[in-house]
Amino acid sequence: MTDPNQVFLDFATQVADEFPSLAAILTQAKEGDLSEQDALRSLSEAVMGDPKLASEFRRVAFEALAPLRDDPKHQPVDHGGLMMHKKRGLPMLNPLIEGAIIERLQFDHDIPEMRTGDLLQGISPAVSVDTDVRDPVSLGLMMKAASDVVAAKHAEVAPARRELVEAALNSDTLALVRATGLNAADARDIVLSGRSSALDPPEYRRGTVPPPVRIAAPSGSTLIAMTPKERRQGAWRFLSTTQGRRSAVQQITELIHLGLKKDGIEVTVRDFNVETHVEILAHHEWTICIDGPHAMHPAFNLIEIAALSIAKSLAQQAGSLRVPAILEVSPVNTINTRSVGWAGRLCSTDSGQ
């Protein structure tokens, strides 16, 4: 029978031997200088910041953990839940979900709605923009500007945030929480967990999806002065990030609405809500593979092409539809397969009300 503790011990030893840059983090965690959460975060940042290291790390992990994958006794009890409960030991985050989070961080850099701690130093805020601009390059520039604006607002509250953290570190409540056996970092997060409104600016609160930022579009002279590389980077920032694809939902919805109207199909527009029960009359996804910034041309207008494709397909599926219908559009964020884009659907007005 496979001993999982020995498998992970061997894996950690191999990582320390083959990756000196990660060995220091493991040593700090072993000596208690880093909490388990901080160590995992540091390891993730180090791996994500170096594509070559990430590739080698995945190879070593795949080979080293093979005995656990092959032994049915050590398969997770629940593959679909957020937390995984085994017969022995504490609950742990489902590895599938942890992997999905790491995949998304590779592109988005931050996921505020999933974060309970502070924004890490050097990480740019991940915010969408509120605009009717359709040019991918312009959207990329606007997203960078919006991120800089929110980062500045986050820095403005840093002194108050430090005071609150220091007060928590000296509080009797913290001492009581630490008495349960938690380390200082975890205990502090628990004490501060209900005070995020005082820790973050309204534009970028932990635990919530940030509202889109209204920002000016770049001037024509700014766009003309950009180098081909800068144009690719701008378009890539828009397409590859969750916040970028979210920024284009309004524009794509409007274009699809116009396209359906030209085909004689009248619809009502509504925001997509995954929890709303609906009868789907027609559905279409438009996706593109994101293999890197060089895999796309900045002049390729993704928004108009995606909207045209979705509108045409929905119209064909609807045929001679004469009943009232609702149009919903949402981003497609299947980052694990590097396939992203947008989806549109027509729903019956008799459902989801």
C-alpha cells in the first residue's frame, strides 16, 4: 500500500534538490518562519513567474505523485466540492480547484473575489473597464490605466491598513484566537476578516468582484505612436484576462442585439446570471485559443467578429421565432484548455422570472 506521507516527503526532497530557488521557501516553512498559506503563495508566485520553471515543476510533480494517482485508496472523496474531506486529517482545498486558481492567476495576477488577505506587493489590481470602446488594443491600454488608478487608491489606505493590523496584533482577541493553535498570520486574518471595508478602498475590496472602472479612451495619437510589440501586448492584456473579457460583454451584447434585430428577431437584453433557471431557445459560443501574445494579430477585431458569429448562429437556431425572448451574453473563461471568448443565448421570457 502506498504511504502518502512518504510520497510527499520524497516529492519535497526532490523539489529542494532540483529547484534551489524553491528550496529556500520550503526551508522557511519547515523552520516556522512562513505559515503554510504564505509558503504556498510564495511557491505559486515563484513558479508562475518563470515559464521554464513552471514546466519543469509540473513534470517533477506529475512523476513524483504518480503513486497516489494510481492507488484508489488515496483518491479524493469528493472531486466536485470546494473542500476535500478525507478519513483522516484536516479538510483541504480541492486540488482541482487549487489548480484552476493557479491557472487563472497566471493571466489575471489577482482574483479579489477569492482573496481574504491583502493584495500582494507588486501585484496589479485586476479590474475591468466600463466603456463602449471595441478596439482590443485600446481596451488593453484602458485596463492598464484603470489598474494603475485602483492601485493608487489601494496605496492611499495603506497607512490606515497598517494601523488596523498593528492594533489587531496587539489585541486581546488575537491572543484568544491564537490560543486555539493557529499561527500569527492565520489568527490575524481571522480577527480582521470582518473589517475589509476598513482595509480596502471601495473600488477594490477583497471577497468581491470589483466594479468596472470608467476611464478615458486613448487618443488617436497615442495609438499611432505605439510599436507593434506594444499593440500586441495591449490586445493580449484584453483577451487573456478574465477582467478583459468581462469588459467587452456590453459591447458584444449591443452588437448581437442589433444583428438579431436586422434579422427580424426582437429580444430583451438581460445580464447573465448562472443561478437563474431558464429555458434556452438558442445558444452559441465563440472562442479563440490563447497560446501567447504572438498567437493573435492586434488588428484582428475580436469583439465585432465574435458578436457577428454569435448573432448569426442565434438567428439561424431561432428561425422564425415569434415569441418574446431574452438575450444574455457572458464571457467564456475555460482557461484550463486555453479556450476563451464569449457566449450568447436566447431564453424564454416565461422562465427565470
